[in-house]
Amino acid sequence: MNRAALLFAALLCACSPQRTAETPGPAAEGAVLRLATEGANAPFNFYQGEQLTGFEVELGNALAQQMGMRAEWTAQPFESLLIGLEGQRYDLVIASHGVTEERAKAVDFTDPHYCTGGIIVTRSGGPGTAAELAGKTVAVQVGTTYLQAVQDLPGVGEVRSLPKDTDALQNLISGRADAWVSDRFVAAGAREAQPQARLETGDLLFQEKIAMAVAKGNDSLRERVNTALAELEENGTYARLSQQYFGEDIRCD
Ligand code: ARG
């Protein structure tokens, strides 16, 4: 056979049914569940030294275990997480994505794993209501529902969008921004972690359902994750993790 014929044969072979049967599908016992998150969004997903941890990381590990799979993690910038599903670099994204129509065009969402909202955070005495943000500088993370919400507010002076939510928080603390809009649980964590910054929370601007994402059309994995999540909600694992991180149960009603 010449080179072209060999290459063609190799391609055929890669597509043959035997090859497909050997490759463990996401449903196989002992298979690897490739998860992705950001790793800069405490208390949901963050690094403790070298160790990736947080509510979503522990929940992801518990889900994998429930599905009889081994979790393998990738951390990458928030903005490119959903795009990576298309490239099949990983199977499941768990990074506090709000379920939006826009995102649902590109990926499929699982059932929500918690419910929350976007809140205004200021330094002591800062602009804590939507109306008070008029003419002010607001810092938010790029590619988030917070950015969208702030852009939708009339009269905001300047919107600073930063690569990481922690950068947006630093903008507030250093005075480069008058307010920061972020997740209400993230904000509570930041207030606790940095009491010297004297942060205050203001209006809840919107509420959202947070879910995991799979590649568009990956129904088998989406259904398995939904089943596993329901089991963890049933058997007390979810409640334990939620209490551990938040002192309350943050599942959607
Ligand atoms: N909930 C917000 C959104 O859906 C922000 C999520 C931020 N997550 C993160 N891992 N930094 O856009």
C-alpha cells in the first residue's frame, strides 16, 4: 500500500466499531470523569496550596464516585471553560455558571447544583444600591452574569471587567472601583477572609440557578450526572458539603 492508502486505512480503523467498543464511554465503571473548573472562585473552587478544593470540587469528586468513575481535574480561566467542552478536553464543567439562554445555545446544562444571586459589594459607606451606582466605577469578572447585570443598569459610570473575580475584588479594596458585583456567597467569604477591608454588601441585583455544563448533545453524561446529583441530595452528602462550606443548604427549592 502506498502512504495515502495506509493513512486512509488507519482512518477507517479509528472509526471502526471495534475501536469504539474498546474506548471506555463515560458510562463505563472505573472510567475517568474529566472535570474542569476555574480554581479562583472561593469557596466554590480554589487552590489551597497545590490542592484544588472547594464546594464544587468536593461535589464533583462525590459525583464521580457516585457514578463509579475517577475524577480528573483541569483548571483554566473562567472565560474559556465552556469553549473547552467543544474541544472535548474535558467532559463536565463545574464552575458556578448561571444557566442563561445565551450559554444554553452552546452547551447543555445539568440540573442546578445550587441557587444564588449577584450582589453589590462596597467599602464601608459605599454605593450599595442599584440607584447609587449611577456615575460610579464598578468592577466585575469578564464573561460573567455580573458583567451583564451591571451593563444593564442605567447610568453606571464605568464598568471595569477583569479576568478574575479576585482581581475585581482587589479593584474595590484598592479604591480603583467604588463597587464590586459578584456572587453573594463569594462576597460573604471575602468579607470574612478580609475583615480589615471593611466590606459591606448591598442590593441583590438578580438571582440565578447554577448548573454544570456538558458538550451540546452529550445527553448520556448529563443524565448520569443528574441521577448522581439527585442521589447525593437524597443520601445526605450534598447537605453535609453545603453545611461545611456555607453553614446552610444552598440547593434550589
Ligand atoms: N455565576 C456567574 C456566572 O454565571 C459567575 C461565575 C463565576 N465563576 C467562576 N468560577 N469564576 O457568570
